Amino acid sequence: MQNVNPQEGTAEFPGHRGETVAPDDEAKVALVRELLSRVADKWTLLVVDALEESELRFNQLRAKVGASQKMLTKTLRQLERDGLVVRRVHPTVPPAVDYRLTPLGLSLGETVCSLWLWVDAHMNDVQRSRVAFDRAARPEA
Amino acid sequence: MQNVNPQEGTAEFPGHRGETVAPDDEAKVALVRELLSRVADKWTLLVVDALEESELRFNQLRAKVGASQKMLTKTLRQLERDGLVVRRVHPTVPPAVDYRLTPLGLSLGETVCSLWLWVDAHMNDVQRSRVAFDRAARPEA
DNA sequence: CAGCATCCGAAAAGATACTG
DNA sequence: CAGTATCTTTTCGGATGCTG
């Protein structure tokens, strides 16, 4: 979920009557979607959450979120590029690198937290619904 | 982002000292992650947002969120299974189907809204950060 | 230690054609 | 209209080997 499909602008669907957005800010809508995909990414969520308590080094983070080095690196680069984390390299040997949230990243963390809380609060409702749905769909066996 | 990797439990990483969760509710953590992935899915977000204003029919929804029919169907089935939307089929010909949020879905909608607002509020910060990052990474050319 | 590059299998998502 | 089924393309993500 790294980038959003470029061809999905709201305006070019046949039969679409253009009631969804003002004609001007289609680029903005695209960016919102792109950012939403970014921010809603599994590893992003986990990393932001992990860094909320304290800054961490690469392998600490890796252990904590359970990501492969490749995914963690990619996620961290994106977060850094987006201004959500800062990467600090200590000129030691071997090198030590730590990551911490910026104020922007911290503010995202709070928002993510509300999502987290929703899941925690309504988990049971969802699970009961699933059981009912599955039983309704497959009454036999 | 349909399902979460089953092997990523927080507790089995080397060097992990177990300070993140109580030893008992690992299953719960797994479910939280699974639900988070579900709920943080791009299409889910878009669909829930689209249905917040009013109920919509399949193709209206399709046009509004810009999903392929395949993705929309899958997303709607999941939302229905999770008890977040209700699917109503009108016995007409040709058939008309509309979708609307349940109270549970509506409560998620509010949470999603906060994510949306974050993106909207900090979009510009992110974009400026990106420009700076990219310029720093590629000073030549 | 932190990371980049490459390869490869698995999963996701788009396009297309067909149906009640 | 609202799907299902199938095919192809794209992306994800783990494994491995190599650097400073």
C-alpha cells in the first residue's frame, strides 16, 4: 500500500454526475487518499504506536513491531520523508541509529490511538456479528 | 490488507522483554491487529466515509469511492460480516441493492473521521516535508 | 549495527466476460 | 443492476548476500 493508483480520480467514471467534490480540488482528494493509504498501512500503524512511548533503535523497533528489516526500513523511510519521524545517526562504530516521532508524528499517534480504542471497545460486537454472519451463510455442515 | 500475518505475535521475538502486553491476551492482541488492518483498509475507510451521509446503492457507491467492482464487493461483504453495514435487496427487476451503516458502523465512521481530519489538517506539512526530503536526497540533476 | 540490492513466491487488485 | 468467475498485472514481503 505504498502508493495510490493514479487513475482513480473521482471524476472520470461513466455516469458519474460530479456531486462528490468541487471540480477544483481533485488533486487534493488524490493526495488525501494517498496519505490515507499511507497512514492506514499496517507497518506504519505499528511503528507509530511503538514509538509513542519512547524513541527506539532500529533493531529494538524491529523486535517490537515484528517487521522484517526490509519492511521496517521502507516504513521508516516513508515516515521520515513525511516528516513523522526523525532519524538520528550516532557517529559511533558500529553505527547506532535511533528513531523518534516528530510533533507531527505524535499528533498522528493520537489519532491512530482513537482507531485503536475503537477496535478495543467494539471487538466483541464485531466478533459476534461475524459468528452470526458465518452461521447464516453456511447453515449446513 | 485482508488478513494479518498469523506469525507476528508480540511475544516470540528474541530480545523482547515482554513489557508490551500481559502474557495472557496474546490472542486478543492478534485480533486487535487483525481488526485494525481491516478497519484501516483504504477501501473500508472510503466506503464508511461515503455512507456516513446517506445510504447508497452499489453503483453509486462505486462511483463515489472509485473502487473496482471486485474491490467494492469484497469490502462490502466484509463490512456486512463485521456488522458495520446492512445490505438490503429490493425485490425489483432489475434488482436494487442499497447499503447503509449500522450504529456500530456509524461509530466507526466518527473515528475514521478523525483520521480524515488529521490528513486534511496536516497534508501541507507532509507535502513540504516530502519536498525537502527529496531535495536533500537528490541535490544534483 | 543498520542498511541496500536482488530474487522469488504469495497475495492483492485491476480488467474483462458472463449471469439472474 | 448487482453481482460472480476468470485471467493478468501489480504489489507485498520474506530470504539471502553484501557493505560501511
